Amino acid sequence: MAKLILYSNWFSSCSQRVRIALNLKELEYEYKAVDLLKGEQSSPEYEKLNPIKYVPTLVDGDAIIADSFAILLYLEDKYPQSPLIPRDPKKKALNIQIATIVSSSIQPLHKLSVPNYFGGDLNVQEGFKIVQKAINDGFKALEKLLKEPSGKYATGDEIQLADVFLAPQIHAGVTRFQIDMSLYPTLSRLNEAYNELPAFQAALPLRQPDAPSRA
């Protein structure tokens, strides 16, 4: 069986989600770094793999999947070990809801390309405040959703899809955007639990081969 190839970037939270899932499923993969600051995502070669020119992209033989959510669903179907999506319909819906809040309502606003959407009119401080507000709004909603159903992890005592999305987003909030996590005790507790898991530790940004400390 051909080795999986993951086109990734060290600080991309979308890439981090996929790295966590691959680690949880104990799947070996080749890491191919895409330098977003140098614009490597816009190269003709990469655009053939990922027309929207984002990371991550997963290559599995003749299968090319170019979106973190789609990749995770593909991995669930192709490699069902250590399942991330529960069978219970209610719990499954909650996991997807949490994943969607992160992937649709929070994370898009801290992409490198966002300031360009405003015609370059935003200064760094203004852009930073917009991102902080988006994260805080999302975290407030997640805190309410997770207050009752959470167990050891987000939706119970097993790692599931919600955790794979939450861990990178919380990490980015803390390390990149100075979010006050004392406002979110449930998310803070979950973050502590994630930090103890080898699969999550190995996926951390600064542990990737293209991270600055490894350069």
C-alpha cells in the first residue's frame, strides 16, 4: 500500500487537525511542507492538487482530497480504526456542530489571506481585533454547548471529531491570538487533556519539520 502524503504547513490549524487524526489512527504518512509565507500554495504544481490553494491536501494513491473536513471524513471511511464519528445520531450531530463552528465560524477569519479581502485597508492591530472577536464569539458558543455533554473529552470519554477540531483552534487562540482562556473553563479543561495525549502532542505546530525551530 502506498504511503499517504500530507501537504501541510506547521502553523495551519487545518493541517493540525489532519495530523491529529492520522496519529490517532496510527497511519504513517510523508510530510510535504507548503510554505504559505513564500506563496508555495499558489504554485502551478500545488494548484493541480488543490484548486483553492489552501492546506492541507492528502494524497492516498490515486485519491487526492483537498480540505481538512473532507480529509477527515475520507479517513473515517477508508481507515475505520480508532473511529472519530460516533454512531449515536445525537452525539454525531453534536460532533459535527462543534466541528462546523470551528471550521466555518472561527478559523476562516485567521487565514493569512483575510486582510486582502478588505483591500489592504486593515492595519495589523485592527485585523488582530477582528480575529480575537471571532474566536471569542465562537468560544462562547462552544463553552455553552460543551458545558453539559462533555466528559473527559468534548462529547464523552473518548476522543472524537469535535476534539480533533477543538484542539488546534484552542492552541491557536492561546499561542497566536492571546485569548483569555480563564473565560472558558470547559475549553481550558479540554485543552489540558489534549496536551497529555501523544497523538495531539506530535501534531503540535512547533514539532513539525517546517517549524522555525527546526529550520
